[in-house]
Amino acid sequence: MAIVIQSEKACTVNPLKTSQPLGASFAAMGLDACMPVLHGSQGCTSFALVLLTRHFKEAIPLQTTAMDEISAVLGGYDNVETALLNIRKREAPRIIVVCSTGLTETNGEDLEGHLRAIRKGDPELFNTEIVYVSTPDYVGAFEDGYSKAVVEIVMALVKPLPAIYRQISVLPGSHLSPRDVEELRLIVESFGLDPIILPDISGSLDGHLDSEWRGVTQGGTTLEQIRAAGASSFTIGIGEQTRAGARALQEIGGTPFEIFERLTGLEPNDRLLRLLAQLSGRGIPEKYRRQRDQLLDAMLDSHFYTGGIKVAIGADPDMLLSVGSLLHELGAELSVCVSTTASPAHALLPASEVVLGDLEDMERAAGNCDVLITHSHGRQMAARLGKPLMRVGFPVFDRVGNAHRCQIGYRGTMDLIFEIANLMLERIQFRAPTNWPLSTINTHRAAETPVI
């Protein structure tokens, strides 16, 4: 169990975390025909839009209420009303998710009251579902905003319905990629179950070309599917951040749930398959037995390059737990762990401590580490320290293909293991004498701890 330490610095120097409104907007992008709106200044929305666009290399639908100095003092009711009516007229979304920002939370606006008054006075909005999420960006982080958005979407749109035996709800965490979500869907469907994934970024942020352009999200969980989630017989959540959403579904429909702290690694995937077999009444498909054997072989082949290495990781809690736990199982030492926000996931991390801080905290402590693991903002740190950098989390803007990167299930875990091992192997070869043959390098490093 890791001890959580709060950084005592007066300011953030090199930020690790991103904000709650960005996390809530990301959740909204997993809904079909949806428009996320940030109630704040144009700059807040522009920053979020740039990060999402650079990470996914896609056009991102995101709007703002464009608060200025006057509306910040006198109130933003008119800005909210104008924004909602313009969005409804131009884009005709089925769902609008309105997220507050630090500006509007600080001036004490009653945004929920604004939305009730606007809907009462503007019949145009009657056919559009509006969900409000309170996400001040001066507290919390990306995961917190995502979790709050999922809860508010469930509470606003899901209704209790008679249970359907083979239907289950799946709540993926914000640390999963579109390809991760797609892999999760395939696993569930292979047992003959019908999953409702909420939110489903595999349909909206998977990098596909559509013949028809729409200004709202294209793909994702439909409004009908969200409403039908009240009939699910079971809920599966991936990551501690999904626990609140699973509890909200339980309150509405009495749906039992189980939270998987991660799906990266051998044991959690074994548990998932056993649960799905129990829910479906079917045996585990043979292909997954084969994939499990392949994963075991991959762990055996790769532990020569990961055993004994010292790792520094900076990530959101659930991503930190997923990657960190796998590395621990491969024999690595989690020497430096820096995270963004408080979470029950920290108690499960096989490390001595977790610092809630920034990338400067990580850099100061990572001098003796062999590899750095964080998002793209860690590239300058890696250059200064002369360490290899493995990019995970959000944002990763200096690599392509983030939407198609899979790190869950047996196959995804195997790919992640190979990525880590190859990074270490490349570093070993780069630092070895040029007259050493590859076989000598491998034999040498298999017998000793890799030294960077």
C-alpha cells in the first residue's frame, strides 16, 4: 500500500495533470450526436480543444459560452442561453453536456437554475437533452471530471426498466483508448452478452473517415442506449474512477456491479473472463486460452529486460496503477510514482509512496531511474536526464495512432510488455560497445540488471 504525499510547492512548474472540464468533455465525446460545452472563457475551451485535437489528430466538437470580463462580473445567463440556442439551431445535437469552469464556479453562478429557466422559456430546446456537470478546474484532475460526467449522464438520462438477462453495462475509465474499448467490447460479445458501453469513445474517436460531416460527435453511445442501461442485469467498471457511475446505476435500477481496478496484466483478465463466463453461462472461448498462453510466454521472454530496472511513472491514478502493477509483476521497481489527484487506486499500487505533484517533482526524484513513463510533456525531462521515455496517458501529441493503441486484455497486455522490453533492449544496445554481437549483449543483460 503506497503512502500518498501531497507536494508542498507554492506553484506547479511543469504540469502533469489536466483539468476536470477537459475530463468531463472527453466523457461527453463518447456519446453519439453530442456537443460538450464549457461554460467559461474562450481561452479555457481553446486550450482543451488543442490538447484533444493534438492527441487524437481528429476534428473535435467542443463549444464555449464565451464569458468575458463583463459577464464574469454580472453573470453569464445570457451567454449560456445564446450558446445553447445557437448550438441547437446549427448542429441539432441530441445531447448537450454543459461543464462549468473555474471562472464560473468562482463567481458563484447558479448554472443549474440558469438551465432550468432557459429550457422553460425556449421550446426549441425541448427535444435536446441537457446534462450539467460541475467541474471547477482549480480542484481535481482529468479523472475526476470524467467520473463526474459519467455520474451526471447516468442520473439525468437512465431510467429504471425491467432487467434484460443478457444485457450488461460497461463503464470504461478515461485511461482506456478507443482501441481498448473496442477490445473490451469484443471480449464481452464473445460470451454472447450484449454490452452497453458508457461512454463509448471507440465509435467516436477511433479515427475513421465519415462520408457525412456533422458538427457534433459521430458515433458513440446513443441516447436510446443510455436510457436502456437501466435494464442491464450487471455493470462492469474499469478503474476506480468508474465506481461512482456504477453506484449511480445501482441506485436507479438496483443493478449489481463489479469494479476491475485494471485490465492490464494476467490476473485481472483471468477474473474478467471468469465473471463473463458466470454471467453468460458459457465456457471461456478457446481463443482466450491461447492468448493467455501467449501472454505468459511474452512475460517470460521480456523479464530479462525489465527485471530489476528502476522506473519513474507520472500519470493519472488508474493509468498509474495499470502500468505500474504490470511492471512490478515483471520484476521492475517502482522507484518514483507521481500522480494527479487523490484516488483509492493509490492504495493498490505496489510502491512505497505516491506524490501528488507535477513533472518537476518527478524529474527531481528520477535521476537514478532507468526509464521514464509519462505523457508527451515529459519529453524535455527525458532529454535533460538522458533517459528513455515511454509515452502513456493524456496527452500524447508527438506520436500518431493513439486511438489504436491497445493495452488491455491478454493481447493488449502482451503488446505493452513488448513495448517496454523493446525500449529497454534498444537502450542496452545503444549503450553497449559496438564490437559486441547481439547474442553477447542479450546474454550479458539476461544475467545482470540492465544499467542505463
